[in-house]
Amino acid sequence: MRKATVKFEYKTFTLGAEITEEQKAYFSKYGVIQFKKFISPETADVFIQELADIEKKWLAEGTQKINGIPLKFGKNPEGEDMIQRMCFTNKYSTVLAEFLRDPRLSQLIEFLAPYEGRISEEEKDGLVFNHYVNQPNSKFTQMGWHTDSPRDLFLGQKILPMLNVGIHLDNCPSSNGGLRVIPGTHNQSVLKLLFGKKQFIDHKPDPREVAFEIEKGDLTIHDGRLWHRVEVSPNFGEKSRRRVMYVPIITGKFKPKSADSKTPFYHRFSKVVTK
């Protein structure tokens, strides 16, 4: 393991009836934590089908935005149209909406303590589905270094604590790309939080970064202030496929979105975010 900002001990956990002190201490130190087998492979398959049904409907209807948030389009390995980033999917599936009310997800709010938090069902981008495929016509193969905090500034508010919760729907060993983080950077200064790297533009590996060995059904949480990126898969086509659902746990004033919501202006820069 490469040298990180703090000496990193890669360890995974199982989520039980409550968040343990060990888990809280681990997350406080590194800003990231991984829970094994949060959902079963069978449940992951149900979610994949729900998302495929939503995608089919949106493609047929020519949907471009949901609640002001643009969808990201590309091509699947067969050369057919696909949606590679979908938002507010919980609003279009009873199954996914019920999942966000799983009491185990509510437990995760404790990682925000002493702040009070809530699962973002109607705010930000809701339950997001990222579908990475590495091939010539793909528009979503990787994501550059970034923190999740500048978006608050773009929206005219102060930086607020938040968590990004990822539910992984495919096996994703580190050898197939995927999540990379710089442990401990959630405790950095605001200056480094904003300007420590070129947000979204910088894709270069960092000697301090660490990767994860993820299996279908695992859950990861990272602090929104943590530097992180998504590494491109060295594989192509079907072997490169990675599907992840993300939902933020947020703080601050309740700001729901609707069909009348305007598109945040930072989406004008979306072409430099992925490639």
C-alpha cells in the first residue's frame, strides 16, 4: 500500500444493530469506511432491473433532465444508447424509494455527529446511479480528483458536512479501476479542500491514494471533504462495467428540488468532469 496522508490500515466491517466505537474512530481518522455484504447479490440484481426499467422509460420519452439535473448519455457495449448517470431514481421506483428508508441507512447518520443529518431523498441529486463502461463511445469511464464541498459554494452557501454513501452493484476489485481516496484529507484546511488539486480535471494517480477491493453488495461511505476520484478500468466492454448507486447524507436547511428547479450552473463544466 502506498504512503497516504495518514498511515492507512485497510479494514472492512459488517454493519450490525448499531455503529460501533471502533467504526466511528476508523471513519474519523480516515474519512472513509467500507461495509461488506450490506445488500445481497439478489437484492443488487433487483435494483439493477429497477434501474434498467427507469432507463428504458427515460430513453423512450427522450428525457434529458430530472429536477433540473442533466442526465449523462453514452453507448453500451452493443453500441446502443444508454444513460450513464441517472439522478433521483428513488422518485421513479417504489423499490428504490423504500430502500432509502431502510433503518440501516439511517444509522449511518451517526458518522456526521455532532451534526444532525438526513438522507437526501428530494435534495441534491437524490439517489444517483453511475454506470461506468470503458469503450470508445462511452461518456463515463472515470472521474477526476475532487471533493464534494465546492458545490455548496456554487449554490451560494457555506461548506456543510456531508457523507456520500455508495451501494455497489458489481464486483469491483482495485484491478478494475474504481474508487480511489486520499485518507485523512477530510481534515484538511479549506484552502486545500478547494485548491489542493484541479477539481475534476486532474486524473493523475497520487502516491498517497488507496484503492478498495469491492464486492457486489458492499457499501462505502466517504466524507464529502475527502479527496477522491474514480479510476478508469484497464478492461473494455462488459469486463469494465461498474454500477454504483450513491445517496448523500446531508445537513443544513431543507432544499428540495422539483420539476421546476433550475439547472445549477456548474453543470456547464460537466464535459471536463469525465471522459
